[in-house]
Amino acid sequence: MGIKHKQILDGTARWYVVTTQNVEEYGVNFHKFKGGSEYVIGFHVEKCIFEEDAYGEGEHSYYEAPSLTEASVAALVMKHVNRYNGLDGSFDYITQIDVIDSPFNTPDHPTWSGDAETLIEELDAIHDSKVANGELDAPFMEEIYSEAV
């Protein structure tokens, strides 16, 4: 779905800016920290009434309900940023998540920018490609998961 122009104009558009850092493992208890990635993921908020007439007749208090939670975006970014390494030898971890309310305050050159639906589509395509190339043995993985439960 993505951010719509109307949501930018009415002030309900938001962006998560997720910063990661890369760590490489060079043996037991020896790690090297390197640069990471920046992800910019758009979402919108719905302005909801928290308490009617909180500040007098017709003056309500409001809260914003996000269309995408911080926990969901963190899980998607971790899955995407570590999509090729399997968390073995070198991996990225999240160091910071900020919510930005203006498109002008997002990073100029993020590693990845888009919405959650596009990120999920990329992850699904990568997964399907790995299964097709034999990198992931789907029946074997299902067997492991069924034994663990």
C-alpha cells in the first residue's frame, strides 16, 4: 500500500528509520564491528479519540494507532538484513529505531526504502529462490520443526 500523498498532507504519514550494525566473527570471542545498514519503512497512523471532552466540551485527547508496529518492523528488518548469512559468521543487529514524521527528515541514501508489503515480497522471493535452488530443503525443514513441537 505504501504512504499516500494525502497521508503526508494530513500529517498521518510516518517512517521508521532502522539502523543496524554488522559484526563479524573471527573465532571464539573475537569479533569485529563494521558499518551497518539504514532502512526507511513508511507507515501511517490513525488519530483516535482517547478521552472525549478531556479538555472541555468538544476538546478531546487523542492517540495515534500505527498501521505497523515497531516490533513488526524490527522483525522484518532483521530477517531482510540477514537474509543471506543465516546469522553465521557475520550478521547485523538493530542498534536504533526512530519514528520520523516528515519525509524531509529521513536519511538521504538509505540501504533500503519502501513499505512493509514490499519488504515482505522481497523476503518471500528470496525464500522461494533458495527453495528452488536447493539451498533450503523444505521437507527437511518441516521435519525439523515438527520434531521440535
